[in-house]
Amino acid sequence: MMQAANVLDHGYVRLLNVAGPVRGHDTSVSDIAKSARTSFANYSQEKTFEDDVKLAKYLWRHEHMTPFEMVQTWWEVKAPIFVARQWFRHRASSFNEISGRYVKLPEEWYIPDVVGGKPVTNKQGRSENLDRAVQEDFREQLNKACEESYILYQNAIENGVAPEHARMALHQNHYTQWVWRVDLRNLLHFLRLRTDEHAQWEIRQYAATMRKMIYENINGLKEVIEQ
């Protein structure tokens, strides 16, 4: 299995695999329901898919979450560093990120189409009424700074500077990438938080894309979650 979608200007997310304990079929809410029935020594009991959906809905509604942990997902993500640092706060999962100590990072950085203004009512987030001329000036200056810093980065490596020090020249909007393994329970928690309107816009684009993918690849899940 591999499903991919582009996100932002140079980023992407790929669903590498989804796996549950029930063998011989595509992953579905039956993996969740069968896992829950273990509590009554009924893991192997045959039920209809409608029965499985009904049970999974009950589990979700009453926050019986352990059966959701029985489904594992694997993702490949390419995103700006500042998005990655928000992402890695979700620690109930496993990450393996590209290392700037070992490889030369690509000449790719994120320039937003819309530059937010300073928020009026709180300390985070942004307003949507920043003057267009200010936005364009910031975008141009940011891109110029990234171009210059990447030249510094390249020259440093060519002159013998260790990559682990040369990478210090790069910006928070430079792209990184990683593989992420996360169970369904913690994935759904991530998606709930990161699709919320208060989450930063950039990470919301990844979360919304991933939510669509996981609904398409776990049969019956959308019906369970959005009951």
C-alpha cells in the first residue's frame, strides 16, 4: 500500500501501510471490534460487519480506546522544520528523521502564499488582514535570506565544515522528512488536535490530508468517528 498527496509548496504525506490483527482482509473497524471482544474470550467469534461497526461506535463514544491501539499506521512525511517540531510533540509514536549530519539537505524551503499578521487578541495564531504589500515584501526577503543561507551551507560543506555545523545556517522553514509509526488511537488524537481551527494553518493542511487518507484505508472508520 502507498497513497501519497502533495502538501504546501514542496511537501507531501504518504501513507505507507496500515495493519491490524485480523489477517486475510483489508484493515477495517473489524480489527477494532475483534480486539475488544478479547475481553470476553470472543476474539474468534464471527460477527457481521454491521455488528463490528456498532461495537466500534460504542467504544469510541464511551472512550474505550485500547482496541484502537491494535491498528498500526506508517507514514512518510516531508514538511518544514517548524511543522516537524510541532508534530514531534506527539510522543506516543515513533519517528525516524533524515539527518543533516549524514546527508546534504535539498535546496527546498517553504514560502507561504499568505503571510499572517500579528494576532490582536492572543499571543499565538495570526490575523488575516496584513497589508498585501507587507506580505509580498516579507515573502521576497524571506526567500532571499533562504537562498543566501543555502549558499553559505553549500560553501561551508565544500570548504570542509562538518555537515552537523554547516546545517546551522538553514532556516526553520527548510524542509525535512521522516517516517512515522503511530497506532490508530494516537493518530486520531493527533488529527483531532491538528485539524482544529486553532492549530497552525500549515500543520492543519497535513492533518486534513491524512484524515482523508485514513478514512479511505480503514473501512468503516469514518462512520465510527463521525457518528
